Amino acid sequence: MSLPTPPEAPQKPAQKQEIPGNVYLYDKNDTSPIPLTYDVIDFGKPQGAASPLVGWAAGAFFAVGGLWNFFNLNGEGTIFAGILLCAIGGLLIAAGFFMNGYSIIANANGFRSGTANSGEVTEWPVDRGYFTVKVRVGANKTARMAMNNATLTITRPDNLPLSVQQVTFTGSNTAELKQRCEVQADRIWNWAVAKGYII
């Protein structure tokens, strides 16, 4: 006698924006409202940020070169070259740790930019007018097409701008870039207002 097969459990849709700690992983290509179930927006690393693996790999390369100089060159290597290569390798490995942590998050306190160990908090602006889009027109005359960009910029209380590089759009049509960035600025602003972070 065979037992009936149990019905399959309904598949829960993948939630790519959810990680432990009630954090929304920001996606600049998403135009839907940010769910109010999240208390924090993690913007991640800025575009073009170097991976710590770059520093670690380059450091390991130099360190191995230094050790090779000591042990396998049968007296043809110099002590100075070995020490120099090992020192450069050590510095690059240490630099890899500093490349790892820079990011921006938004929460009830405002925008925190920096590394895991240190950072600066920019409070939420009191008015939407301080939450702007800065358009930069590319001026490369040798390129076939100028690469313009639009970036979300927050004016801090000391009148210095905080550019949220993770909310940057690049292309040739400045009007379209500005419009796409404004949509993202509205998403973030409306989320903060609905959460009660901005009064």
C-alpha cells in the first residue's frame, strides 16, 4: 500500500531585499514604494568601489615575491628587495580591510556614511528642498558621446552636500537621468515620511 503524496507547500516568493535585521537592500532600478516593514535602507557600496579582494590579492602577490626572494633565489636576491616586497604586500593586505566597509545606510537618525568602525550621520532634512538631484554634464570632448550623470544629493545642516553615490544614473539624456533619480529620491523621501522619521 502506498501513501498518498502530500501536497506541495506553496512556494514563498523570493524576497531579494530582505536580510536579517529588517533591512531593505536598495535597488535603484526598482520604482515601487519601499515597504514600511523595513526600518533601515542599506544602499551598499558606491558604484565602482574596489573589492577588498583586490588589495588582498595584490598584497599576497608582493608578499610571496618577497618570500621567494629570500628562499629560492640562492643568494641572487637581496635582503632589501625581500623586505621591500614583503612590506608592500603587508600594506596592500591591510588596505584591503579598509576597502571593505564603506557604505551608506538610512534609518531613523538619518544617513550614516562611512565604515563599520567609524562614520558620519547626516540627519534627515527638514524640507524636501534639501533632498535634491544634482546633474553633472560630461565634458569629454574626445569621447563620441558625453556621459552625464544624475546623483541624489542631501544638503546637510552645515550646507555641505552628501552625495549618495549609490543613487546615480549615467547616460547621455540628462532629462531622463534627472527624472529617474527624482523617482528614487521620492521613494526614499516618502518612505522616511511614512515611517515618521521626518516631521
